[in-house]
Amino acid sequence: MFEEMERLTRVLCAEHGTSGCEDDVFEAAKRELAFCDTVTVDELSGVTGIFGNPDAKRRILLDAHIDQIGMVVTNIDENGFLRVTNVGGVDRRTMPGSPVTVYGKETLTGVVCTLPPHLMQGKEEKIKPVSEQAIDVGLSREEAEQLVSIGDRAVLTCTVRKLMGNRVSGTALDDRSGCACIIRAAQMVQEKDPDCCVMVVCSTREEVGGQGAQIRTYTLEPTEAIAVDVSFAKQPGAQNLNAELGGGPMIGFSAALDRRISKKLIRLAKENDIPYQLEAMGGRTGTNCDEIGVSRGGVRTGLISVPQRNMHTPAEVCDLEDMENIAKLIAAYIMDGKD
């Protein structure tokens, strides 16, 4: 039912792209945006596809970040273990015993070391900070130094898998799911020849500050923008959350967002029978909206979020129906000429 959305998600999540090292996933995004009139790749800001009327007064930016959290190698110790620190908000609780992919001169498979329970002598071991954990790639120090260098990246690895119903789980759904949504929306709209300029940006470095969206927004000079990221859905241990997986797009309200866009998204969801949920934030959103909205003289910006469980772990969970509905809502927004 959501074959194209699932395909896009799998293609994008299959490629490596920790913040600042997104080159591999850039190529995947570039291929998927080939239907645009122009596609450019910029190492600092990301992949941009542009179509529609380039001379139109209405210039709509669609943004989702393409980078993922991960680790960077800081040292190789005397036993050949790789010492690392985090790139973005890696959840250290998920690390011990987890499989890892290391991107050195060759792509290596490793595992995060953990002390077996038999050796803990009845004492509960606290999870160490990322910088105090180590990756075992099965090599001596001399062998490891031939293949891995300080500055190389590593990620906890779990390929995207289908769960029951419309749900998928895997690594990098934050925010490759958002990238899949904006590309899918662009596919829907491009066929209708919109009388506006549509700029689709899969941006870099959101997990370390949002620099990619900030740079690209300044260059493109949009008149309005919608960013798609992930946000928290209900799960065990977090009963205070309101959003449901499968409940539809999460439309954001915040002091950092344009209220007119948020209201318009609600109107369009109702008119097009798209289920939706509301998310209220007091100030900053923690997404690229915070950088996009203050570019140049300011950009009217809206936020739509994909409900997600297990954020910043190797087993993030999203619902393909939510993602398809986000694409439909964005497409309706682009084609609607009313405020």
C-alpha cells in the first residue's frame, strides 16, 4: 500500500551519513531527486532538488536532515580496540554488545565491548560514557592502524526491517524518514506542474547544530518553508506523551514557528481527510526550523513531525502510513494558494 514510501526509506537508510560525512547518502538522495529540474550537491549544506516556476514570487523550501548520529574514532589502543566519542546524541545505553559498522579505508564490522554478567561478581555495572567504551573489530593494533584512522566514523547498525502492519524499524530513521516524506511530496506535486518554485533540501549536520539548513536557506531565499523531522510517540515508560504511531502527521505550534502555516496545515488536513496530531512547544523546536526561520530577514516556517519510538537508538520505529500522510499534507500545502 505504501510501496514507494517504503522503498525510499530503505534506500536512504541503507547508506552511511554521520554528521559531516554524508557523502554516501548524498548519492542516494541525488538519484531519488533526479525528477527535479536541477539537482545540486554541496558538502556543507546537502542535496537540493528544484522544480516548478523559478520566477514565481512564492518560493517554498522543504527541508529534512539527511545526517545521522554516530561515533568518531579518537584512538586505537594497544590491544587494537577502537576508542570513540559520539557525533550527535548517541544513547550510550544501547551500545554494549551492539554491532557496529566502521567506515575506514575499508568498511569493517565490529562490536561494542561489554563485560559478561559472569564477571560482574554481583555488582551492577553502570553504562559508561561513549568516550569510555570501545569497539572490537577483531584486529591487533598494528592491523587496525592499517585500516582505521583517527577521525573515521562508526555507527551502530540495524538495517530497516518491516514490523507488523505499516511499521518499520531500523537505524537512521531520524531523519531519513523525513527525507523520504519530502521527496515523496515532491513526486506528487511535480506531476501537477505547480505555479511556484519548490526547493527540496536534504540538509546536513542537524544533529550537531543545523548548519546545513542554515547555509542552504540563506542561499535559496525562500518565502516560506516546511521542515520535517521526527518527534516522540507513545511507548512503554513514557505515558506522558500524546502522539500515537499511526495517528497521522504531528503539526507543530511554537514561538519559533509561523502560526499561520500551522493553522493552514490543520485546515488542509481536514479538507483532505488526512488524520493529524498537534504538538506544542514553548520556544525552540530542536529542529532545523530554528535555523531556517531566522535566515536573512526571516522565513515563515512550519514543522511537521513523524511520530517515532526509540529515537536515537539503532531500532527507531516509524509508521509508513504517517509518512505517506505527511507527504500528502505537504503536497496539498504546496498546491493551495490560500493563506
